Amino acid sequence: MSKDYVPHAAAQFSLFMQNLLHYVEGKILSPGGGLPPAWQHIPQDRFEVLNAAYTTFTQAFQTAAEAPTHGNILRRQEAQTAATTELRSFVNQFLRFPPVTNPDRTDMGIPNHDTIRTDHKVVTETVDFVIHLRNIRELVVDFWQTGLSSKAKPTNYDGAVIIWGILDAPPAKPEELIHHAMASRTPFTLHFEELERGKTVYIGAAWQNERGILGQWSEYKSAVIP
């Protein structure tokens, strides 16, 4: 994965984004007939933020193509940089783990982890974290490696997988926390809906290395959604 999967050329970047957005949209929309969407772990507002970043880039890209002044080219470059940042965050948080599959990632142009000779690779580090209240409908998970004062993720790790769920009682197993996201850096912000305010959310975390191997889950911690 040393080669960057995000195209740098503006035209190729546009096609890449268009394909990814179209693919994701098809997975998060209901297929009809009362059936649920294939992917229910992606918040609609996060998809809309990514789509808006692409729309801004597309407009700047078209303007620069029609009138390639230095200013228009700079605006296109800035819009592409902003869209790329949002894209990488979106991919790491929502497209690196199930229910997204390796074939899904291949169709979107996202490289899969190298799973060759991983039997001897074991994640021994664990995650510790605290939960902060910030704004309404937001909780901030500030995490680090257990036993260390530094908040840097372990070397050659993707980051921490954060899992959470709104429950009436503490979970007995991680599968009860149905929401999950990859946090490549700390802190990580969880966003909630207005109707969820006042409810209790339980949160857990585990490190994941660059080969996609997951470590031991942390203890579950809880907070009331502000």
C-alpha cells in the first residue's frame, strides 16, 4: 500500500470520486420492497459532507477548464485538497471494515490490506480512552495506548477501531455495539441525532494494525448523549 490510491491528476480524481460516491450511495439507499440498505453504518450527514466536497471540487474543476487563470487553477487545487482530506477520513472511518468487503473496495478503487503471511502478526497493544462532552449531540473519544503517556498510535497501525451502541444496559459482547469506525488519530468525535439526546451510549475500542488484524477490545465505557 505504498502507492497512493487517490489520483493526483484532477480529471482522474474526479472520476475516482464519482465512482466511489455512486457506489456508496447505492449501498446506503434502501433497495425498495421494504428491504433495509446494505450498509447501515454510514451516517447520511457524513455522506452528504463528502458529496458536497466533491461538488465544490467539480465546480472549481469546470471553471478552471473553461478559464484556466492562475486564480482558478489555485481554487481547483485547494478544492481538490479539501475533498481528498474528507475522502481519506471517510474511507478510514467507514470503508475499511465489514460490512464493506474486499470486492467492494476493489470496485471503489480502494486497496485491500495485504493478508499474506499474517499468521505470526499479533496485536498485543490495548486501547485506553476517556469520553468528553463537547457540543450537543457530540461526544469526543480521546484515546491512547494503554500504559503510555504519548497519544501516538503504535507504529505501522491504521489506528483504533471505535465501536459504540445505545443500550439500556452494559453490553455482554462487542457485537452488541453495532456502530463502528476507524479512528486514524485521537481524539475522535461521535455524532448523534436529536432523538438520541439523553440516552446512554456504550463505547469500546481496539487497535488495528496495517494488515487489518484487530487487537483485544478495551473495557466498555459509557456516557449520556448531550
